[in-house]
Amino acid sequence: MRKNLYLIIVSFSLTSCYTYQVKKQVDTTNGNKQESKKNTALANSTLMKNGVAESQNPNTQQAPVPVNVQDKLAAGKNVKIDVEGRSYKIIVDRWESDSLVAHPVHNPKKILKFHKNQINSEKIAEKRFSQPIADIITVTAYAAIGAGIWYLLR
């Protein structure tokens, strides 16, 4: 029982509240959704009145806007990138024309260079504070303290 308790305490003390999260892109088409529905309905009714029938799909999806890798990876950011199937946790140093110069998180002496075409722009994850994980750790710590006090008083 005591070994399990120590194992749990050690595992929670090694848990970090920071996680790597992929930043969600802002969809500009959502703001104009109702206007586009009204315009589509108006256009469809006009086409039907005129007797012209065209095959239109009002729910067609537009291609996602390409993301500029250089804007996402600014100097000093702590990110996790995917390069040709391998995942790297890096801190961005600078851009040299089309090449990213960075170093691994725990090894500042090692220099890594990646071309911007090698980096998968959809899998760039920034290091951010995770409130749910912090809440779980806090509740668990309070429960452990309460159990310890109850065990001492018993």
C-alpha cells in the first residue's frame, strides 16, 4: 500500500501542466454563414423562376487557407514540429532565408536546421499551459493531503 502511494506521489510530481497543443485556425467563413445562406437561397429561387437549373452545392467547402510557417514559428517560441515523419520539440532561434534554425528543448548546444517545405504546417504545436491538467493535479494533491491528515488522526 505504501509503495503504491509513493509511486502515485512521484508520478504526480513529475507531471507538467504544460502541453503541446496545435493552434486552431480561425475560420472566416463562419461569420458570414447566415449571409451566404440568404444569398444562396435568393440565388436558387431566382434560378428556379427563370427556369435555369444549374447544379450548385451550397455546402461546398472551400480549401483551407495555407498557413505561413515563418509566421507560426517566431523566434523564441517553444514548439513541437513534425519534419518528414519525425517529431521534434524545439525552441526557435531564427530564420535564415527559407531555413529554420533551432535547438532541442533540453540541449541548447545542438543546432538543428530545417527547410520550411520539410515542416508539416498542420502539426505545429505550441507549448501552452493546460488548465484542466493543473486542476486535476491540484485536486489530487488536496485529496492526498486530506488522506494523510485522516491517516495521522486515525
